[in-house]
Amino acid sequence: MLRKFFRSLLALIFVSVLLLLAQGCSKSSSPTSPSPTPPPPNSVSIVDFAFSPASITVDSGVTVTWTNNGATTHTVTSDGSGLFSSGNITPGGTYTHAFVSKGTFGYHCSIHPQMTASITVK
């Protein structure tokens, strides 16, 4: 009886692994794939370990929205101490911040510091 249970469990694990592998293999990109659409105004997409666009200009009082379109958790953290910080943004998540002061504000991902960008507020 116990042997039958373990055989069934092993079969279930084997099938699950095969399904996961097949799912991962089916996600391929082709050179003829359409280009990703640009983000709407006042928004930034986080994908492939980059902020896109890397810099935007907005009017004072505008709210900017960051969307994590990648598969990895990221943050939106101001270079200036305490100006804004999203905390962790999981895949599919968003963060918004209203910019009321004029100036140029650099920011980065605190998890992946090579990811940098800026917002210019006029």
C-alpha cells in the first residue's frame, strides 16, 4: 500500500516537472515579434533590468506610475535621501508618486543598483 502511494507521488512529481519544463520551453521570442508598445505618458515600465524610458519630463503636480512588466522584483528609490521609495514591486505591480517640486530627480532600483533613471519636473 505504501509502495503504491510513493509510486503515485513520484509519477505526479514527474508529470509536474515535465509540465513546468514544457511551459518554459514554449516561451520563445521570434525576431518578427512586434515591438513593445511605449508606455503611456507619465509612466515608466520596468522590464529586462531597466527603466523605460530612462528619463521623462513631467509638469509639476503630475503623478508618475511605474509598472513592473518583468519577471523580477524591483524598487523605485530616489537618489536623494527619503524623497520617494516604492518598497518592493513584484512582477505585475505598480507604484505611483506625485511630483510637486521642480527639478531633476534621479532614482534607481535598490535591489539592482545598475538600474538608474531620472524624472525632470518643470
